Amino acid sequence: MPQTMTLDEKLAISCKAAELSKSEDEEGYMLLMKTVTMPPYLAKVMKEKVSVDYLTNSGWNLFEAEAEFGEGC
């Protein structure tokens, strides 16, 4: 089960993802970035802009957003 990530964990994953992006591995980049918990404020904006269905089916880690707003954001 996903859980809240520390800032250090988020930064470590982001650095690895940046390396993948520089090597033009965009698929690997997106897969890795989706493991980072999406901030609740960003999930709220995405829900309003693209729909809750897209957000919940997108593969993003929504643990923090669901903890704040409830399941399904």
C-alpha cells in the first residue's frame, strides 16, 4: 500500500527520473514519476481540469490526496 513519502524520497526519485528524461527514456521517466505521491493541491486542480475518472485511472500515486480529500479525491 502506498504511503506518504519524505521529501528526501521524492527528491531521490525525481533525480533518477531526470536522468531517464535526459537519456530520452520518456516512458521510464513517466512510470517513475508516477510513483511519487501527487500533492493534494495538484490532484484537486487536475480533478477540476480533466475529471476525476482520468485522475483515478491515470496511474499517479494519489495516497496523499486521498488521505486529505477521501478516496477518489
